[in-house]
Amino acid sequence: MSSRHEQWAGLRRHLWQPPRPHGEQPPERSVGPLELFYDLVVVVLVGQAAHHFAEHLTWHGLFEFTVVFALVWIAWFNGSLHHELHGHDDARSRVMFLLQILVLVPLGAFIPEAGGEHGAAFAVNAGVMFAVLALLWLFASRGDSPEFRRSSGLYVGGTAVCAVVLAASAVLPGDDRMTAWGLLVLVYLAGFVFMMGWATPVRVVALSVTDPLAERFGLFVIIVLGETAVGVVEGLSHEPTNSLTIAVGLVAVVVSFGSWWTYFDFAGHRLPRPTRASTVQWLLVQLPLAATMAAMGAASVVLVEHAHDSRTPAAVAWTLCGGAATVLAATMMLATSLRVWREERALYRPLAGTCAIAALMAVGVGAVRPAPLVLGLVLVFLLGVPWLLAVARRLARDEPVEL
């Protein structure tokens, strides 16, 4: 009887392990199917926000998209970072992910009208999501050593405050509610910078970004970019089939491919330097990069719809061209935080200057607003210039060209 009791106790400990303490991430870990499933659910929400933005391609629509995307990204980032720091491959971690997914699914249903009639429901649902995240971090903090208790307490308290503010914003009028969410995003990100920059021990900050976490960010970017293909297919399915429309759609996909190429050739799947500033920079720059790529996917839908226009609509031109400029600039900003920035200085320094010039030229294309096909082809060329430079420099130094 005692032996059976011990077996059940051992099984329970194996299936329901306590959160892993800070700084004890396994040296070798691969991203599992549970994390990929969670990412796919989150990207469904991103798709909802992008589709709504495609139907409201205005400055106000851009503001709504940015705020909603940022809230969804922060929730995803918290869930991902919590599992990276404290999770196991056990039943407890699966239940925690399932709990988040069960909150995220209805949240996604409210996204299309988050700035309108479903704003109150979105606010309450988002408040519940952040409350769940606060509980996850609270459970993890119970096993903290004394050196982590202050920082863990601040992080749990800050996340809980966000949950309360989000839920309370349900009583505000629509525009005021969206403004409150935008301010909350800025305060949250500032608080995160404070936590990582001053309140958390240096050695843990240096260990926060691991190969699996870098892989998660890369996979998230890939899935977000997949929304461009979805948008192009949707745009083509609603337009008369002809060679020009198909050509514009395919060029829009190539622009998306150029964003992927830029990110992964020069910054993706690479670790930041083990310093506070580099780690914080690496983490935060991921947000505008992913948001920009999602916004460009939304604009691709409208680009296809206007394939026969003599000039690209202003909102579409600025979203695509400004997005390409942001991808180039943000990728280089991300690169400055990497270890390879100093190891391959001869490549990255001129590359950064080239990306800056290409970004300015992309903005200029947005101002000119040529026909959709021409605009897309020019962006393809501008996104390809940095890669051509990198290949040329490597060939000049007789180095192998890595793809």
C-alpha cells in the first residue's frame, strides 16, 4: 500500500511540477508543439486585428490596430517568457497554456469591434487575460530566492494593475477607452524597461534570452508574415481575375518575402549581448517589427483591390512604404543589440548605412505613390539592396555566402 502511495505521489510530482526557479533554464531545450499551438492561437488574434485594419485603412484605424496588436503581443510575450523561465513539459504547463487559450479565443472575437460596440467586452476579457498572467507570475514567485522577491513582487503587482485598469476601462466611451489602452501600453513597456534595467539581477537579465526564446520570436514573425499571403488570397478572391491583379498580388507576396529575408538574414535567430541594455533593446524592438509586418499584410489586401489604379491610394502607399522603411530600420536597430554586431563589424556597419538609405527611399516612394505594381516592384528592389550588399562584401572577402 505504501509503495502504491509513493508511486502516485511520484506521478503527481512528475505531472504537476512547481514552476522552475529563476535562472534555472535548461541549457538545451527545443520549442515544443504546445508552444507552437499557443503561437498559432495568438496569431489568429493578430489576423483579426489586421483584417479590421484592412477595412479601416486610416490614421484612426492605424492607431486602433497598433494598440490592440500591442496588447495581444504583450499577452503573448508574457505567456512565452513565463514558460521559458519557469515552465516544464508537464500537465501543469499544458493546463496553464490551455487556460490562456480559453481566454484568448473570446478576446479574438471582440477584436474587430474593439474600438466600437465590443470595446467594453474586449476590455473585460483583456483584464481577465492580464489577471491570469499575474497569477502565473505570482505562482512562479513563490519559489523565488530573496534576491528576486522585490522584482517579482513589482512585476506581479504591475501586471495585476494592468488587469484592473483594462477591466475598469469598460465604462469609458469608445475613443477614451482606446486612448486609455494606448497609455497603458506605454506605461507597461516603460515598467518593463525599469524591471529589466534596474530591478532584476544582472545575471538573470543576461540569461533571459535563450535560443528557444529567439526561435519563438522568429516563428511568431513567420506566422505573422503568413497573414500577407492570406490577405493577398482574400484580395484576389474578391477581384476579377486578370494578369495585372494577379501580378500585383504576387508582388505583394514578394514584398512580404523581402521582409522575412531582411529579418532572418541580419537579425533573426540570433542572441543579444548578455547586458541589460542589449537584452531590453532586443526584446522591445520585436514589437514594432511584428506589428509593422502585420500592418503591411493588411495593406496588401487593399493594394490588390486597387491594382488597376494609376496611383496607389495614399493610405496603402504609406502603410507599405512606411512599413518597409520600419522593417529595414528596426532590423538594424535589433542588429545593434546582437553579439554578431561587434564580431562582424565590417559587414554590419556599412549594412546599417545602406538600410538607412533604403528606408529613406522607401518613404520617398510612399510620397510619390506610383501605380500599385510599380510601387511593389520598387519595394522589392529596396528590400533586396541590403542583401546584395552583404553578398558582395562576403564575396570580396572570399567568405562563404550563408543563406
